[in-house]
Amino acid sequence: MATITKKELIDRIADRTGSRRVLVKKVVQQFLDEIVGELGRGNRLEFRDFGVFETKLRKARKAQNPKTLEPVAVPEKRTVKFKVGRLMKQRLGDMTGSAIDDEAGDVAEMAESAEADDDHENDADEAEEHKAQG
């Protein structure tokens, strides 16, 4: 299984639509920023047949440090959940031949990975934008 970065998706979209990469990147980034903003305001985002993003509040709880076995207080936190839409579930099932789980867990790992990708591609994008303007 390969990891596809935001940069690779932007390149594909630009190639397939004949649009400039810089413009596609701005549109994709604005779309992602809007998603983050809406989730930050506690709103639910529903994309028909694709899926639903929403935040859930995880209550504070007591846990145990596995090394010391001491009790640890875990504060409440807000997490992002994604529920797969009907059409995506069907298409992925057809492509893989496997059943698709209805709901993924915490997507914080995905966000951290995306931030690392953004840092790496910003240098290349700035150079391309400068080249396009000059």
C-alpha cells in the first residue's frame, strides 16, 4: 500500500484538468482549510456518498502507566471521526474485494502526516510560483 501525498494529488488534478498547479494547490488548500475551520467550530461536514467528518468529545478518564502501573489522569479531548459514505464504501469494497469498516478512529495521525508533507512541498511551490510570475 502506497502513501499518496497532497502534492501528488495536486499534480494529478492539474494534469487532468489542464489547470496550473499553483491554482490547483490554492483551491485544494482552501478546501482543506474550510474543513478544518468548520470542524473547529464544532460543525459536521457531510459529503454525500463520500462520508461525514465530525468531532467527538472524549471524556476525561483514568488510565494506567504500563511501565510503572501508576494511575494517570487523561484529560478530555476532542477527536475527529470520519464515517465512510455509501458510494465510497461500495466502490472500495469492489476494488479491494473486502468489506470496508464504517467508521475510522482518531485521524490525528493523518493530520500530522499532512503537516510534514506541507512543509516539504512549500519550498518547491514557492519556487514554481516565482518562476510563473517572472
